[in-house]
Amino acid sequence: MNAIEALEPVAPPAVRARSARDVLLYVQKTRPEAGAEIERRMRPATWSTIMSAARTDWIEVALDHEVVDNIVGVLGEVEATVMWREFLGPHSKSPLLRGILSMAFRLLGNSPGSIVKFAPKALSQTYRNFFEVRVGELESRRAALALVDIAPEVLAHPAYIVCLRAVFWGFFDLSGCEGGELEFSFDASARRIDVQWRW
């Protein structure tokens, strides 16, 4: 990094507008009462910003946290996890993610490990400056990765950890792998998540 790069401001953590809006609409479609309650709890200005943003815009955590906080607050962790795993299926069919997943499965076969290999690229389509993704061991029946340097703004909202755990469980679903095991370890003080998949 040169001196000029070091002085450039870092954009705050943010979520792709498409992801924030689509999950809210998905909850309203599949769980109407919960969806209505989530909308009621969110600030009108936040709801309006997310719903009117272009799909490729970024919604900063300062606003987006209302999405995840209220999803977990209304549904509870267990049902929120179920919902996010369900949502990952249709969400993965968006143009950018569909291309990444198709390439992963074409080159490496249908397995959670194929998604893990391409996770840095895939996650960067949804999360900006949330964390650094480090892919670990990739074996025939096991894969690992770590999220390091998780942004303090993200850590301030534990619902993001619930969401990420659900997304990682969803790697089994996307690859059609049943009966897999997930090890998920979160260390807030180290600003780190370690994940292992076995199938």
C-alpha cells in the first residue's frame, strides 16, 4: 500500500440493496404476519431507502442493521435461521451469484467445498467491507474458511452472526448435500468466525 492509498477513506460496511430488499419481501411473502411486524418496527426512512434503492446500490450497516435485527427480533433465532436458509435458494439465482455458483459447480462438482472455494467472490457480491474471507483446507469431504477482521459496526449487531451462520448452513442446501455437519465458532474479541463443513 502506498502513501496515497493509505490516506484514502475506507467505505463503511454495507450490504447490497438487492439482498436487503429481497429478504424483506421474502419474509412478507412467506410469513405475512411477521413481515408486517418487521416493516412496522423499522424506521419509515430506512424502509423507504431500501425499497427505492437500485439493486446494485449498497446499504450501509447504519441502516441495514434494522433488517437483520428485526428479522431476528420478530422470528427468533431458530426461525430466522430457517428463513435465511430458505431464502438463499431463490437469492442465489440472482445474475451475479448464479454465475459464480454455476462456475463453482462446473469446475469442482456439486459440494459445499465448491462454494467455499468461491466464497470470497460470492460473499463480496453481498457484503462490502464486512470482513476478510480466508479459505482454509479443501478436502474431498471437508472444507473450512475463516472470516477475519470483522468490522466493529457488524459486531455491534449480533443478528448478523445469526444470518451468517444460516448462510453457511445453506451451502449444504445449495449443493444438494443432505446430512452434513457444520462447525461454527465465533470469537467476538478476536473479530473472527471459523467455519468447517463435513459431508
